[in-house]
Amino acid sequence: MMEGKLSEDAVRQCMKAYSRKLDLEGTEVHEITLENRAGMKVTALDFGCIITGIYAPDRHGNFKNVVLSYENPDDYLSNPAYFGALIGRTSGRIKDGTFTLSGETFNLALNYGTNSGQGGREGFDKKRYSFSVNTSESMAAMVFRRTSPHLEEGYPGNLQIAVSYSLSEENVFKISYKAVSDSDTIVNLTNHSYFNLSGDFSRSIENHLLMIASDHYAELDDTSAPTGKLIETKGTPFDFNSMKEIGRDIADEDSQLFIGKGYDHPFVLKEGTGVKARLWDRETGRFMEISTDNRALVLYSQNYAQGQVIAGGFTLPERVSAALEVQRLPIGKDGIFLEDSILKQGETFRSNTEYRFGIL
């Protein structure tokens, strides 16, 4: 294992790991690639831990990138929709940008209207990370590390984080998070990749079939922050316990769909092991199964576009991808769900999520 550099021995392993340098408006960035013997690849930057590519095969053996990426890599510096980025210290919105911890109140930047969102004005998605890689005959991984200083974006504690992206020979992509703080703080990390398993980001995501193992979702107020109420999914447009098209109920007259202009809600995942979500594109046969030890998953049906020019050279339309953000529940009014994100001094935050790719 070598910090910031890939060894020749690592490259010669059955699992491949290699990198290239990118110049993003004068900033030198590394894009690291993991590749297995079947030809599946994962690419990510040491800026924002941004996943720039997940190349998976279809039923005819054709590999395509199934996550949103930019045509011009310079655009990752601004990246307003957080394509592929690590989100932290906390993901989602924090109501009114304030929370109280250990008797002290902390005020965060209000960068999402009246709320704080996705870690603040310059969250973890805008930071540089050291990286290391390791490979074996059955696995390749890249590990990103950084220390977030006390009161960065208003959050207490010096927080040491490590984020691991690994790829197996069985086409399983795994994200593992680890964090330790020298004082009580809050942490809620996620990855903000946008998926379209067809690999064609001119095609609507509404035709993809989705399953989410969830009996309740979090109600949002008119600022898209949780109210604290959990609503049963059964009998609502939010029931994805059986596979259904994302677009089947998205236009229903439901006040929660109106708030999000579609799906932009945390689902409380069922307890226990097993697959917690499944996404499937019938045309190409590609599917993705998500297993995790996290409590929640935010489904965002990419209800907005901000004029981004994506790979292929065309302007991003709305609803051609879906983000499946595995995380804790976001923090609502009066600190609702705050306990889900508390990390005590000296304790270790750990979280693991696996994405298994296959063909049906």
C-alpha cells in the first residue's frame, strides 16, 4: 500500500488499480480506477471522493457508465448537484441550520434556503483527500483520508475520516466509512451518485423498476426538512416494497410529491440483513442490489437539472437518473432524528454499503 501513488506490483495483480492525473482549472487531481477480470470498472477522484464512473455490463456484454458524469472534468469543481460526491459532515438538510449537542448550540450556513444542506457551502464534496490503494486476487480498493478541523462549516470536533471504495471479482462495489472525533459531534455520510442502468442518460429514469424494503418514509415540510412524522408506505405512491416503475405513481396528487416535485424523501429501511433496494433496467438487463447497515435511504428522482453538460456532450434533462443515498435520517425541526447522527468523543463511526451489479 502506497500513499498517493500506485505501485507496479499492485498493477500486476489480477485485480487492476491505476490512476491518471487531471488538471482541473490549474488544480492537479488524480482519477483512480479499479478494474476486475470481468472488465467492470469503478473510477473516482481524490477531490470530493467523487465517483466519476461505474462501468457495468449489459446482457450482451456491453460495458457502459451507469452513473452521471460531466463532459468537461473541470465542472467537478463546482458540481452543484453533487454528481458522485462524498457528502458530509452531514447529508440532507438540517432544519434552520442549527442543532444543540452536549448543551451547546451550533449554527451552520443556510445554503439550502432557510436550512443547511449537504455539509454546508464547502462540504466534503469540495475537499482534497490523500489516497492509498491495495489489490489482491479477488479485490481492489482505494481509500481516501482527511481530517476535518474543528468548526469546519460550523461542526464541532476534529474529525478523522477514511472512505474506502472496493470492487470484487463478483461485480460487487462496496463503500465503507470510518470516522473518529476528539469531541462530541454529528456525522451522517453518504455518496451522491446518480444512476441510470441503461447507460443512456437521455432515457427517462421513470421506466426503471425499483424496490425499497421500507414500511415508513419521513414526512417533509415545505422546506423539504423532516417534520418528525413517519408515514406508512403501504397504499401510497411511496410503496416500493414490490418492484414497480419509478414513474408509475410520481404524478399522483400527493402533497409530499408536490413538495419534492417528485421523490426526494428518506425511507426507513426494514431491519435485518438482506437486500434493501433493487434497481433494474429491463431493456439492457442490468440490475443493482443494495445491502447496507444504514437505517435510511433517500430516493431522489432527479427532479431538477441545472444546465449541466454531461458525458456525451448534451445538456442534462430532468428525471434521467435517480440518486439512492444510503444514510442516517436527516435532522428536522427541534432536533428530530438528531440522535441518529451523534458521534461521541473517541467512539468510531462505521458504515458499510454494497452495490451488487448483475444481469436479468
